[in-house]
Amino acid sequence: MKKIITLALILGCFILAACGSTPEVNPGRNPELVIVIPEDWSPSPESDDAVMMTITHPVRITEWKIEIQPVRQGGGRGEGGGRGEGRGEGRPEGQEGQEGEAAPRAPREPFFLQTGTGPLPGLWKWDGNTTRTPQEGRRGARTVQSAADYTIKVTAIDNFGNSVEKEEQFSTGIIVRREGDVYKMAVTSIVFPGGSADLYAVGEAEQRSNRRILRLVNRALNRFPDYRVTVEGHSNPDNAPGTPARETEETRELIPISQARAEAVVNYLSNADNFDDIPPVDSTRLTAVGIGGRNPVVDFDADAEEKAANRRVEFILER
């Protein structure tokens, strides 16, 4: 009889443990979180890259949140092109306050936001698309950009309210998207001086960034050696389409500067002196075209952060 009672008690303990009846004890400390992001991460439906999240904590995580934002860029980087090409980019977003002070910025809606309950994902993938609510009558950047800087912020909370919040900055690689028989790449982070197409007339930090980005472009293009490449320069319009002011802006400013910048990128990619251990791109594959502001991805009256996506170089690959 005693053996039966002992076995019943042991079995009961196993059942209670299996059902989670053992109460958790508040550890009185926050979780520890480590985020590991792939170098030159290229989030897209075609990518297998994943972020690794390791959390150390003695009790259950019950809620978590992942936010991604583009890093704000100011005019000091020199992306602008003078009148009609990025005016006002050096000011913080929002209207100027009295005595030249910038008004406080409204909180930005995250470019990407995901929340969940239960354990934090150990390996997390992202297709690169935004979760921002589209503004009626206005286009905005809807996908992650190639060779651009972003932050990822991860928050995790246990069932006692202990929490951790960690933020990391990362740079994306070159994202190649397929559209039918054509491959496309768009790069918004190549830096030019205002009103100029001279890649070398920027600061040392910008030159280093340009070298890194154009090296990534080179490697991406040479993965498709049998494809012709149209290098399109795109500019950032300041006037409404269909107006005389816009037409003047295009013909006098946007198209000429975008053509010159596309040609500068073609010349750089095809020059062997710019690459030590990898071949340049065959110049016979490359054609430069200035599009100006005729094909914006963001409307002319959007805020400065979103409009930056208009000032880009696109690479169209086709057989």
C-alpha cells in the first residue's frame, strides 16, 4: 500500500510539473538580449538571411516587439543637388520654430513593426516590406532600400513586467528584385555634392561609403555577366507634376544632373583602378540614362525623409 501511495505521489508531481503548476518566481532582474545581424543584410522574399536573437532569462517571455526605422540623413552628407534637388535637407524635419529653433518632431510611425506573445523568435526573417499605413493620395517608400542604414529595436517583457529593450544599427546589402525577365536594383545612398556629379568631391567618410557601396554594386552586377545594364539617375523634384515650374525644373536641373550622375557611376564601375581584387564591370554592358524626377517613388510634397528615396541610382538588368 505504501508503495502505491509513493508511486501516486511521484506521478502527481510529474503531472503538476508537466501542467506548469509550479509557480514562477520573479527573478527581479531584466532579461539579457543579444542581437546578431548578418553583414550587409539583404531582407527580401528571395533572401534566406535571418537575424539571430538570443535571450537569457529564468522565466518566460510573454510579449515582444520588433521595430525597424531608416536612419535619418541630413543635408551634410551632400546628397542634394542644388536648386530643385534636395533643398532644405539640412534642416531637421518639421517647421522652424522662433529664433531659428526647430520645432519638436512628431514621433515617427515605424517603417516596420511586429509584435507577438510568447517566446521571442530565435531566428527572425523579414521580407523587407514596410508596415506603415499608406497616406491617402501620397506615395511613400514601401520596401527596404539597398545599401542603406537602418536601426532595429527589440523589446521583450516577461510575465512579471521585467523588460529589455535593445537597439542595433545595420546596413543593408544590394537587394536584387526580379520583375518578369528583368532584374532591378535601386540604391539611394551613393553620395554626390550638391549640384555636382563628382563622386570624389565629398568628404573622406562619404568617399569611403561610396567605395563600399559601389563595390557591392560591382559584385552584384558581375553575378549577371550575360545581362545588359541600364544605369538610371533619378532626382528629387520640388514642384508638382504637369506644371510649367516642374517642366523647367526637369529640363534645367533634374535631367542634366541625373544624367551626369548616372555617367559618373558607369565610369566608376568600369574603371579597373577602383577595384583591387575583383574585376570591373565590362563597360560595353553599361548604358547611362538621366531620368530626372519623372519617375519618383515618393510624391514631391512628402516629408524629407521619404523624399530621399527619389534621389537614387537604379540598375536595370536585361538580356
